[in-house]
Amino acid sequence: MLSEDGRLVTAVWLMRERTEREARALFAGLAADLGALDVDPALRRMARQAAADEGRHARRCRALVGRFSGPTAPPAPLPPRPFQLGPPELPIARRALYASVALSCVTETLATALLLELRRLATDAAVRATLHEVLRDEVDHARLGWAHLAAVARTGTAGWLAPQVPAMLRAALGGQIAPVDAGAPDPDLSGYGLLPRADVFRVVRAVAAEVLFPGLERFGIDTAEARASLPS
Amino acid sequence: MDLKRLFHVLVVGGSVATGCERSRTGGLTAADAAETHDVGMPDSAAPDAPGAAEDAAASDVISMDVATMDLVAMDVAAMDVAATADAAGAADAAGAADAADGPAGNPCFCSPTKCCDLHEGAPATVQAGVFCCWGTKC
């Protein structure tokens, strides 16, 4: 696949490979933080499993890059920066909850919905198999965040996260949009695992309204600011 | 896309996940499984207070201890190998999964590590009343 569309498909799967590797590092960091806290050991296990899953997802994405562009160089190492989410001054318990909500409740919940849509539309067999494998795991990754949030809400409060949710949403959306200029043509490459931007926003708005925001509110996180921050 | 189902699978299913493990359970309750008419409705008859759903879930559970959870993880790893080794087969499975997302009202809670009955020396099976959707399986 050497056309302009092929280059875009390759670029997106490369971006996803990198995103998966970053997610691996972030889930590993979350697992370490959870290990230092008095929380249900199941949460730590889920985070460790998520880190392992993300590493496997990265390899699957890399295989697709090779399929569409021919042999590729090995992935560049991630930059030497701490893979930690949230304001640096947060104490560890809040830092872990921030990471759980940002990574799992927000990012993985949106990703699950987008993957359901992508898998439905994918026509390339290898793309479809990859989407299927990733989707199967993302369900559990999203549940990790909701499990952690529910556990915190049982004994304390998570309301302090409300002003942080818009930034979490922006970060999650950034990982789902193809790396092209906003005014550039937006071809329908859904057969290869790319949704047009308009469709990404449509799915995100629906899932945010019907799943993400009600879920956050269920556990005491006000979403008025986040709702206002969503692109129309 | 059935967003009510997605809410129930992710938010409600997630919020009971650790509670189930803590009480030696591997899945949602029969009551949850039977909650087919309004699953996932944020404004439905589902308990409003955080933890209420978990408390309800703890009432009728099927046991799964840490060791058996590890067995499930091994099964998942084996499934991963198979999926990687045979992309075409996995694609077929994905196609089948689309058709097998389950009846609209059917509870859809399964993940590779939840909702499964484990049997010593035999493959895990799906708990009664639960449907493995989106390509998930025990």
C-alpha cells in the first residue's frame, strides 16, 4: 500500500503502536503505585495485566505497520520522561486514582466504544483480527478504572477529580484522531481501522453522554465542566 | 451500538469486579444476570449509591479464588497465542462475534477473567444466564 491513503493508514497504526507502548508504561506505573497502597490486590493484578496486554497490542500494531509499509525499523525507544499522569504534587493515593480514571475510565471507555465501531467496519482481515484482540482486552482495562473509582467512592470522595476531567478527555481524544490537518481531506479508511474524524467525534460524544459522564457522576464526580469541554 | 449495555458492562461490571473477587466470586450475580430489561440505565432502578450494586452483587455469587483467577489468566494467554498464530482464524472469530453480540436484552458481562465457571482439569464454561459478547470467552 503506497498511496497517500496507505501512508495515512501506516501513520495511524504507528501512532497507535506508540500509544500502546505509552499505555504499557502508564499501567505499569499505576500497578506500582497501587502496590504501595492499601487497596484490593485485584486492582494491582488488573493493572499489571493491562500493562502486559498493552505491550502485546503494540506488537500487533507494529505488525500492521509492516504489512502496510513493508519492513520497518524497530520502534524508537520512548523518551526518557516519567510516565506519570496528573499534577506532580498529588499524594500517591490521589495520583493512582487520577491515573485510573484518566487511563481506564476515560481513555479505555472511549477506546472500547471506538473499537466496537471500528471492528464492525473493518474489512482487512489482519486489521479486523487486531481490533478484535485489542477490544477484548480494553473491556477489562476500562473496568479497572471503574473498579478503582468505585472502591474509593465507597470510603472517601473522588469529587476533587471534576476539574481534571476535561484535560483527561482532551488527552484521550488526541490519541484517537488521525495525524492530519483539520482542513485536510478525511478519507473513509474504516476498512483499515481508521474512522473519519466526524465519526470519531460522533462516537465520543455519544459514549461520553451515555456511559462516561453518568459513570463518573455515579461515583460523585461532577461532569458539568467536562460536558462543556466536549467538541460540538 | 448499545450504549446502555456498554454502561452496564464497563461501569457496573467494573464497579463490582474487585468486590466479587474479594468475596471469592468470579462473576456477577444471578440477579444481575436477570436484569435484562433495563441494564445499564443510569437513571433506572439500579441503586444510586456507590457500592449498592456491589453489595447486591455479593449476595449470590460463584466462587473463584486467586488460584483459579491465575488459571483463567493462563487460559487467556493461551488464547492470545492462538489468536496471534492465526490471524485469519481470529478474523473469522471476530466476524462471528459481531453476529453473536447477543440478544438485545441479554446480559453481556463476560470478559476473559469474569463470568466463568472453572473446572479442575476441564475447560472453563460460561456461567448460566450470562452471554459472552464482543468476542469474549471463558
